[in-house]
Amino acid sequence: FNYVPTLRALSALNRGETAKAIDLLQIAVPYELAVCSIDFNFFFGQFYPIYVRGEAYLATHQGTAAAAEFQKILDHRGLSFGDPVTAMARLQLARAYAMSEDLTKTKSAYQDFLTLWKDADPDIPILKQAKAEYAKLQ
């Protein structure tokens, strides 16, 4: 109910079928905040449908809807210990706010992401891209 719909939605998203991607993720909605049964010591995967739905909303330029999805992940951080989707949700939230033209929230979200990644290797492409996007806001 979680992984298969997410994989199908990613495939649709990669083909540019954003509406289909969002539709394919509907089956996962009741299970999105559940702890996956394959987890051992950490929780991975329960936010993937939410994250991909947010990506689909970004692809259709629905910044407010995308922000709601990424914020949902950040509102439940206790369920995502160690899952990289949580860190990436911060960056995507900034991008969603930028799309919604909310400059204050955009700057704050970028700052949160960059603070989280302050000790990361500065040559990581996603970090370089985020820094460039943030610099354009100044």
C-alpha cells in the first residue's frame, strides 16, 4: 500500500503524467503515517508517497499544495529518524514556498535546510543548487 503505489507514481511522474501520479498515490493516504512493517531499528519509507505527491504538485506548479505535503513530513519528524526524505522535504518546502511567492517563508525554509546541511561536503550537487537558489533570493 506504500511502496508499489509510490513506484508507480514515480514512473508516471518521470513520464510527465503528474495527474496520474497524484491519483496513483491515493491508495497510500490511509497508510502514510503508519510505521512500515519492514522497519527494524529505523523508520524508512512511510513518507515516500507524501514526498512524491509533493513532487507532483511542484511539477504542476501547485506550490501551496506541494508545501502542505512537505510540511506534513516535517510535522511528523519523530516517525522519520534517519530517513533522508525528511532533509529533502526541507528543500522542497522552500521551493514550494518560492513557487507560491511567499518570500518570508521561502527564505526561512532555505535557511532551515542550509543550517541542517552546514557541515555537509560543500561539493554535494543538491547543496550547491540549494545555495544558488537561496542566493538568488537576496
